Amino acid sequence: MRMVVKLIAALFVLVVVIFVLQGIASETGEVVVLTTQDQTTSEPVTTRLWVVDHDGAMWLRGDIQSGWSQRALAQPAPVQLERDNVSYTLSVAAQPAQVELVNQLMRQKYGWRDQLISLMALREDSVALRLSAVE
């Protein structure tokens, strides 16, 4: 019985350590705030994300099933993004062909953080989102 209790306690500690590491990884490095509109309530919804720059645009990577990416792609109005205390109004376009490039850029920029998050959130369903300035 003691062995079972020790095993359960060890698993609990491992889960807590992984949860804490994921929190540290996801909130370190550059984090931007994306504001989208909830389609049912029209309320603004903010999401903290990682961003990379490439080809004159900002790029995000997300799971196509995630709420924030669905909201960003579905809303007719541009999204708002805050980066380094500067607010941007941007259009969003899915770029499926660029997902490998964006994955590579994220790995280069965020290093061990991206590797850790990738272990917990597999990248098979990732979509690359290009954020471009609204003209």
C-alpha cells in the first residue's frame, strides 16, 4: 500500500512540475496580446501568444481548433495586437503552406520553450497565421 501511495505522490509531483514548467515556458520570451471579437457576444477576447517576424509581416502559430485562431479567422474586422506597448491593427490570413517555416522560426526564437510546449501540444494541427498591416 505504501508503494502505491508513493507512486501516486510521485506522479502528482511530476504533473505539477510539468505544469509549472509549461507556465514558465509560455510566458517567457516575447509575448504579445491578440484581441479578437467573440462572435456570439461581440465582446473582446484577449489571448497571449508568441509571434515571429518574417517577410514584412508578423506570424502566429496556432491550433486550427483553438478558439482564438477560429475567432481571428472568422471575424470580418481586423484584429488588434499589442507588442511592446504598441498597438497594431492587422488583418489575419491563414497560410497553411508556411506552417513549417513558422515552426522553424518559432524554434529559433523561443528555443527550449518551444520544444517544451511542442511536447505537450503537438504541431500536426498547427496553422500559420500571417498578420499584415491594414491599409
